[in-house]
Amino acid sequence: MSVQKLSVFVVGPQKTGKTTIANYLADLADSLNGNEYHPTQGVRILEFDRRLNNTKGKDLQISVEVWDCSGDPVYLPVWPAVSSSAAAVILVCTPEKKSEKDLEDWLSIFSFLNPVTQIIGVQSGISAKSVKPKFGKVLSKIPVYFPNLLDDNDTSRADFDALLYSAYNAFNENRDREEQLVLNH
Ligand SMILES: Nc1nc2c(ncn2[C@@H]2O[C@H](COP(=O)(O)OP(=O)(O)OP(=O)(O)O)[C@@H](O)[C@H]2O)c(=O)[nH]1
Ligand SMILES: [Mg+2]
């Protein structure tokens, strides 16, 4: 059986913890050691496998590509050109860096995605205030989670697996629909 490949884009404003989250999800050693900030140049693509527990049947083996995108606005024109491979998106912000307009602009790049494959991660660990942002109409439809990577009870990996699972289902439902379209043409 072939292994399903899924690309997940991690996007959002600069210095909000995208690279830190991407490294954590990829299980990169030492990713949480040291607080030095190295702005991502363009994009880093992290590849790893993930086994998802499937309560209804066989476990799923997913081959994941995490696109850790720079938040620097200089790269903004590039994302629409490469985003079509995305199966899911994680939008990262902090309680301070959560300009509604900016976040909506980021998400609009991925408007072709099924809503169940979009989540917002609010990194409150790196900011002074741990305030849950109140989002307006567009953003309030998207699930928000609060990563706390240094906490043993952090659920980021489980949240990520749930996102992958939704992306896997959305991808296959879409493929089935397209198959039917061809059959019924
Ligand atoms: N204390 C704490 N620091 C964090 C956390 N997440 C990120 N940081 C720190 O915040 C800074 C920015 O993190 P990055 O992950 O590099 O930010 P980024 O969003 O990838 O930034 P760009 O690549 O420039 O867009 C770094 O100094 C990290 O060590 C966190 O959960 N807790
Ligand atoms: Mg980065």
C-alpha cells in the first residue's frame, strides 16, 4: 500500500514561533533549547513520517512535509505560487501579533483548503500576556489552540495528528468526488 503524502504549511507573522513549532512537530532534537532567534530565510521543508491511530480501522502511515515559511513580508508574493500543494495550514500568531487583517491575509492564501484542515496556533508562551485573542467573523470559524511546548501536558502533537487526519480525509473525499465527476461526465 502506498503511503499518503501530505504537505502542511506553517505560516504567520515574523517571530511568532513557527520554526519552533515546526521543529517540535518534526521531533528535532534540541529544538527547544536556547532562545536564540534565527529568522527563516524563505522556507525550510521538514520531511518526516507520522503514524496515526485510527480508532475505526487500520493505523495510517503518513509521509509529512512541513513547510516552515518565513513571516517576512518580503516573501508574501511567493506563497500563492507554491501554496497549491498544501493539504493543511497552521497559522501561528501571538497575543500581540494577531492583527486580524494580517491573519486573514495569510489564510486567504489557503482559501482553497477545506476549513477542517486549518488551525490557528496562538503562542502565548513567548509573550508577556497569556491572553486568548478574540477573533472576528472569518477567523472565529477556525479552531484555535494554545501550544505550550515546554509543558509535559502539551497537546500540540495530538492536535497536529488530528489536523493530519482531517487533511487525509479531506484529500480522499476530494479525490472520490473528482473520480465521480469523471465517471458521470
Ligand atoms: N519561551 C518561549 N519561547 C519561544 C516559544 N516559541 C518560540 N520561542 C522563541 O521565539 C523566538 C522566535 O521563534 P521562531 O520560531 O524562530 O519564530 P518564527 O515565527 O519562525 O520567525 P520567522 O522565521 O522570522 O518568521 C525564538 O527566540 C524562540 O526561541 C515558546 O513557546 N516559548
Ligand atoms: Mg522561522
